[in-house]
Amino acid sequence: MVEAVRGAGVVVTGAGGGIGAALARRFAAEGARVVVNDLDADRARTVAEEIGGTAVPGDASAIIGDAREALGGTVDIYCANAGVGSGGSEAAGESVWALAWDVNVMAHVRAADALIPDWLERGSGRFVSTVSAAGLLTMIGAAPYSVTKHGAYAFAEWLSLTYRHRGIKVHAICPQGVRTDMLDATGTAGDLVLKPTAIEPRDVADALFAGIAEDRFLILPHPEVAGYYQARAGDPDRWLSTMNHIQQKWEAAE
């Protein structure tokens, strides 16, 4: 049992399935009071009923007020988990880029804007950002996803360095493949890069709770990502050449 979680008021967005549902279940099992958010109201209610939480369906950017009310006035932990896996290149339509930016980055910004004044006043609060290894590395065939996940990681990093001395904890979860509907939607790119080492959503929740217990910012459910990240920073051209070989394999498989 993680003491920082017991009794806490927790919001998990995009929690109707996948990683979000696994996070909601784990927080509830650890004794937290959980608000389950999802655009799909039925899925949100199903998970909430299962864990004894409260469903607050709707756009993740606009539910802070309702979530606070459901939790008795205070959100202690916010999990910015909702995301879209937008594929495509630079030629993806502007609406595709706009949606990826809005959901994968700006929803986090809006949530932080609504939560941080209260957290600063109290001297405590915890912001959990579900990013992706794509936010540290990249993902072939998915420019909008890769770019906006880099943005999500950068924002989480900025929150941590800016507010950690004032009691606000931030965690960035950066898994590779996770067996969810989003992975299934990646097609041959996901088959090539992600599925061989894909893990279960509950493994992501386990990694987060280990990180909370150790007070770590960067959560890597796939530990090998640390080596890839170091290789990218240490020799960018070699790393890009390796990724380009994977790109060529993907193009040949399409």
C-alpha cells in the first residue's frame, strides 16, 4: 500500500479502458477515491461501478469542476491519461494535427491551469502524465502522435522542475507497446515496432506505483527505453540511421 495514495481524491481521464482503466483500478485498490472520466459515458460508468468510484464522463479538458465536486472539493492526484494515437505524416490534415495537439498536450495544460493554484496553496498535489516512449524517442508513421507526445513530455518536465520545491509531484509514464485498442489501431507500424514487446495495461499501473513509492519523475514500464534514450542523445545520427532502417522495413511491409 502506497501511503501517499490512501484516501486521496484521484481523477483518471480516458479511463473507460486500456491504461486508464488499469490506473483507476489500481488507485481504487490502494484505497483512493477515484473519479473515472471517459468520453464514452457507458464505459466510464462500467469501470466506476466495478471499482466503487464515480463516473464523470465528458471532455477531459472540462471536467475539473465536476470532479472536484464528486471528490468533496479537492483533487489530490490527476492522471492526464486520455490521448489520441494520430498517425500520418506532415501531410496529415490540419484537423488531425489540431486534435492531436488539443488532446495530447492542451488538455494537460488546461488541467494543470485549473489544479495548480489550489495545489500551491495547499503545498501538495500530484500530476501524472501518460506520455509514451514516442515522447522520448519517436514512432514511425505517426508524425502528429510523435510530435505531440514530445510536447506532453516537455510540459510534464516543465511542471516538475518549476514546482517540485513547492510540494507538487509530477510523473511522466513513457511505455512502448501496451495491449490496448490504440495499439491495435497502429497497423503494420505497431506490428513491427511495438507488438513484439507489448505489455498489459496493469503492468503500466504497477510501474507507476513503483515510481510513486520511489518519488521518480520518469516512469519506464519498458526499462530498455532508458538505453534507447541514452543512445539517441549520445549519437543522434546513428540513432536516426537505425530508425530509418526500421522505417524502410515498414515501407516495404505496407
